[in-house]
Amino acid sequence: MPEFPIRKVAVLTEEIFHDGGPVAKEPRLRAAALAVVKNPFAGRYVEELQGAMEDLKPLGLMLSDRLIAALGGDVKKIDGYGKGAIVGTAGELEHGALWHVPGGYAMRERLGDAKAIVPSAKKVGAFGSRLDVPLGHINAAYVRSHFDAMEVGISDGPRPDEILFCLAMTRGPRVHNRMGGLAAEDIKAWDGLR
């Protein structure tokens, strides 16, 4: 079993009151929890990686719990999410893909079986790289008001032999959303799409 020792954890929070228009009655909240971990596969090609997803599940749950706390603790108010990874330059993109199951399923578990696919982004990046983590509604991918992204990064990572794993959650739609489409209150199919 590979190990992913944590070097650093950070939680970023934002309160968005307006985006150039009127001040919202309630600010939109966005938060991201990041962990910089040692990449046990750095510098070499390993054919079988999937088993390592199991080893990352506790990290996904820990970051999910920190996000929920950062957003006030009430999971019923959290309605958006996304995930991402930045792999240090001694690794490969597939090492970031290890985060799909442990990151996505941890948020689904903690949020009560959310239905929509968890938007995701990953890349190989140098020290100080930034990543735009895509965000979407937790129960219906077609809810336009929740399409967004949150830029994340750590100033001193990832080092070449590290991976930065990130989870993000939101409360509320974009503050000035007015692009129509399916509204969150009109979700009917509960199939993750509409």
C-alpha cells in the first residue's frame, strides 16, 4: 500500500457579496480544502495505480469535513462542488486521476448522496502552479446558476515529488446569475443531470 504523507493542508474561504451589480441579500460562499502530499509514484512509471485510490479515501473524508465546517457546518445549505489535482513535475497526469474516487465519493458521502457528477480538473504543474477547479450543482449538472470555478494553489508546492489534491464546495448560486436554464428549485429527475 502506497503512502501519501501530508506536508501541508490549507482551507481557503470566500464570501462574494456582489460582482459589480447590486449587493446580494446573502453572500455566496465558496471554499476549497487543499492537501499537499508526497507522491509515492514520482520519478517512475507504475503500471497498477488503482489500488492507491483506497489509500486516499481518508484524505478525501478529512478534506470534506474541513470544507463543511468552513461553510458553516450545515450540509443542507451546501449545493455546489468540484475537485482537482496538481501533480508535481516528477509525476504524471494519471497520478492526479487517483483523486476521482476518494475525492468525489467523500463529498457525496458527507453531503448525503449527491447525484451530479463532481466536476474535475487536473494537471502537471511546477512549484506555485494554480488550478481552476470547476464547480457545479451537487444534484443536477444542468443547473447553470452554479457553473463556476475557484482558483486554488499553494505558494510552496507542489514540489516535483508531491501532489496537491483539492476539494471545493459552495453555498448558493453565482450572485448575479441570470442565464436561465434549469433552476435548482426545479430539479425533478434526480438522475444527476436534470
